[in-house]
Amino acid sequence: MKTSALWFWLMWAGFAGLAAGWVMYWHVLAGEAQTRLESWVAEQNAQGAQASIVRVTRRGFPVLLRLELQDFAYEPARGGWRVNTERVDLHVQMLNPAQVKFEAKAPIAFTRADGAVTSLSASALIASWRTARGALAVAGIEADNLALDDPGREGIMRARKLVLNLRPDPRAAGEYQLAFDAEALTLPRPVRSFEAFGLEVTNVRAAIVVEHGADLLDSSPQDPLGPWRDAGGRLRFEALSLHWGPLEATGSGQGGLDEERRPQGALELPIDRPGPVFGALANGPGVEESARRALGLLAAGYTLSGDDIKLDVDAHSGVLRLEGLPVRQLPPVY
């Protein structure tokens, strides 16, 4: 046999071996992914949760690996909420199985303890998850044309683009770094005391550290944030950028909940043009008369001077204050 012919057959034999190996690898990996999924469902149900998947179908061979999950539903043992959807796809990265992505293929329904339902839909919605040595390395959510609709309340919240990423904070054990970015956000209804700012938020970005983040997993239907708050949990805003109506600001601060589960904390927001901001606040329908006059004077003064300001936003004892002026009462978040 000529040398060229020998090399030809050796190359084809090698190719056939690689192809057979890849086929075997795909099916083994798909089987492991489905087994882990089924084990997770069984484990959750054994711990008192309610998890179910009506049917799992393997797709993507030979290049991709995707598990189509039909009629997925999950209710945690103590969370007081339930999520279900007609279909969600689980994507497994072939060369790094520790990284998976969930892609919503149908609207997602969130049912709260009181029976109220919020529907979440998007033209594209992907959640990713990557582990390292058995622990969370990074998780994220990315959505295009997101809509949150609560039929029991007025309006629909929309966002043209939403990106959220979470990872453990390497600087401190038990803390998590949360990056949030939303563009072209439409609020479902006016925000009390900020009605003059409108419903359209151009963008909001934040770099947040969640202190005592692990305690968020220890919740109950009656007091979901109680264990986190009692452990000293709070949100540390290391960077915040907001463009909402007349307000264009960047700043930092921290926040949490008081004993009555009302927002509590403080923000510092440097503002280049504070006059229109104070003017909009003064024209809000729910502002007390004394605060309205004070805000009006501040608006006029800053408009004439053109000076900038570092706006102090403070929430304590159930009262929201701007530059020390009470603006509104703050109810409990639940």
C-alpha cells in the first residue's frame, strides 16, 4: 500500500474515532445533566418543597446540548411563593458543564403567599449559573423587552434592557457583589412624592454589596427578610447612577430595614443641576405645605446661582427626608 493511501485511511480512522467519541460524550453528558436535574427535583421534594417537571427532552445534538423542560413549577418549603412556566430550556456548555444557562421560552408566573400573581415576559430572557469547586462562582440574568404585569395593580413595569450579575465578594466571606443595569425603564405608576419625575427612567445602574447575603436563604412566608435583617444584613451602594426625569446623579450610600421592616438608610447624590429637581419635588401632590415652600425656595435659589449640590437622602423612623426636610412617610415593604 502506498504511503499516501495509508495516511488517508489513518486520517479517516482518526476522524471516525473522534466522531464516535464525541457522540458518546454528548449522550453521557446529556444523561448526567438530566440525572442531576431529576435528583434536584427529588431532593427538593424530600425537603418539603414542591418541584415538578412534566417532561424533559434532549436537543442540540451534535454541537449543542439543551434540555427542554415542559411545565416547570417550583415552590420552596418556606419561601411563601411559587413560580411556574410552560417551558424553560436548560443549556449546558459542552466544554464546561459547570456553566449552565436557563432560557425562558414562555411567560413566567410568580404567585405570592396572598395568591397575587405577577407575570414576567420578555423577548429574550436568560439566566446563567457557574460553579467552581461546588460553590457559586457567578450568576446572572439578562433580559430584552422585559415586562412585569400584576393584574391586581395598575400599570405594567417595562425595561428595554436589564442586566443583573451576582458573585461572592472576594473581600469578605458571606458577602455578595451585585451589579444592576436597566435601560429605558417604564414604571407601572407614579412614585409617591416623585410624581413630577414621570414614569420614564432613562437608566439606572448600581454596584451593590449585599452584606450577610447567605442569610437571605433563611426566610419564611411571614417574614422573608427578617433573618437577613436580624443578622445585620444591609445593602451597601458602592456606586449608583440614576437618570430619571430632571434627576441626573451618581452617588453612594447604604440601606436596610428597621424593626418594622421599613426602608432605612442614607444616600449621597451629587447633582450638577439641583434646581429642576427641587422644583419637581415641590410640585408633587403629596408634599406637606411647609416642605413645599422650603423646596420651592431651594429650587429658586439653585436655579439662580447655578451651583451644584450633594443631595442627602435619608430614611429613618419611617420618614423619607431630602436635605433634612421630611417628604413622605415610608410604609413597611411587606
